[in-house]
Amino acid sequence: MSRFIVKFLAGSLLPVGLAFGAAAGALEPGATGLPSCDIQVSRHGGMVELEALAFAPAPATGIYEMQISQGGPAGRSNISQGGAFEAGPGVDGSLGAVSLSVSGNYRATLKVHWNDGTPDCVRQVDSGRVL
């Protein structure tokens, strides 16, 4: 009887697991079939690196703008970078990167304008502290 229950549960839960896996995969950048963007935040020693990324399921071009505001013990600063880019499968999605001191507060906004008419992609991250 216990073998029957195990087989029944395994057969019943398999479709649920597959559906969950498919839904989770849809959350990956570019998985919707449309170009997308993101800001990756990583720490290296006493620094925080903010990297602007673009993802495209097919070759795409556009223009990006990244604005970063930082405040800390030494004062405030504003950083702007941007320019033209190409993205697509097999193309490095990095648009640019900025390194900041961990001791400060920051807010970064990325705007990606796609040349093919796809709606703009906008992402924002911050240190979680008041600037």
C-alpha cells in the first residue's frame, strides 16, 4: 500500500514541479522574449560595484544612461555615464560599471532606450540608507 501512495504522489507532484520550474525560468532576464536590463550589485573588499546590464534574445541596439548619486563622510557626488550599445545572445551584456566606497550611501538609476521600439527599461537600486 505504501508503494502505491509513493507512486501516486510522485506522479501527482511531477506536473506541479515542472510548472514551477517553467514559471521560475520566466523570471530570468530576457526570458519574456523582450530585451531587458538590470543593475548588478556586488561587493569587493571595501567597495561596491554597480554594473549596468542589457539582455536581448535577438541582436538589439540602443542607448543607455546610468545616474548614480552617492553621499558619505567625505561629501556628495553624482556620476553619469551612458552611450550606445549592442546586446544579444552571445554578446556580453555589460554596459558599464562604477565602483563606490562601502561607507557611503548610493542610489543608481539605469535607463535603456532600445532602437527597435521596445519600451524603455528602467531599473533603480540603492544602499537602503537615506542619502
